[in-house]
Amino acid sequence: MNTYGIDLSLKPTTFDLWHVCLAGTVALLSLLLVVLLLSILISRARCKKKAAIQAAEPVVKIVEKIVEVEKLVHAPTPEPVVLKEATPDAALQLLGLLQKEARFIDFIKEDITVFSDADIGVAARVVHEGCNKAINEHFTLAAVRSEQEGSKITLPDGFDAATVRLTGNIVGTAPFTGTLVHKGWQVTDVRLPKLTSGYNAAIVAPAEVEL
């Protein structure tokens, strides 16, 4: 029985097609191995960079929150709005004067649906004359605007919004040009009678008893 032995120390003396294929396969496998190793290294580098960015983001957010808190702490405190407490005595006194001179409350509280337009017109004339007397006696009135109603006026930038009310299509900023619909009224002097101590201003019209 013949035994075939392989001598590994022998070197090939010829370079045929088989050896060419074998060498190409080895070279291709080596190239794939190099590409795989490079891909692994690049992937690990990206993961480390992403982890570093994610670790830095909370620090940035904390710093931003600290800055926002500092801004709130150093922000100027707005001035408190001071509300004036209205005393009812003057309003009650005026209501009493209108009742005294024009029977104003009687007219307002009356059910006028049972009266004809002619009767209502007569009563309204009496109320108008009495109210006009009471207002002129205790108040001085003046027009807010001196221009004629229906004329064109221009409101400059920074006009007093408390004295002029804009209506209609309000677009943009001052100056505004429009038609004066109502000249407005303002009180320049008040002459209400002084109240004695203990006077009950809530009784705007005492009950009347005829004996």
C-alpha cells in the first residue's frame, strides 16, 4: 500500500490559473477585513461623540434655566395699580338733586307703557327742564373738543386716550384722521352742597305724608 506524503517545504515553480484565483481570493478577503475593521472603528467613534453631546446638553439646559431665573430675579418689579375708592355720598347727593328738581326717579321708575306718546312727551319736557336746572346749578360743563361736529380732525401721536375714544376701523398707529362724531363733555367745576354730620345721603327722596 502506497502512502502519499505532502512536502510543505516545497515552493511552487509554476504560477497557473489556480494560483491566480487563490491569490485574488486572499486579497479580496483581506480588503473586506480592512473595510469591516474601519467600519467598526468609525461606528465606535460616532457613538462616543453622540454620548458626549448628550451628556453636555443637560448642562446647557441647566445653565439656561439659571440665566432665566437670574433675569426674573433682577427684573424690575411693576408698580402696583392704585385703585381709588369711590365714596357714594356725592353720587347719592346728585341723585337726590335730580329727584328734587325734576322728579327724575319717579319718571324712571314709572311704567310708561300705559301712557300715550303725547303724555310721555309732556312728562319728558318737565324732567328735561328740571335736570337741566340741577346740572347747570351744581356743575360747570365744557366741550372736550372745540371743533364742530362732523368736521375732520387729526389726532397726533401720544394723544390722550382718556379724552378721545376711537371708533370705526382702527388700523395702524397715530396720527389718526377722522370725523368728529361727538365733541364730548368734561366737568370743570363742581358745586355740590356740603353735607351736615349725620346726614343720610341714601335717602334721595323722603316719603311724604300729608296731614
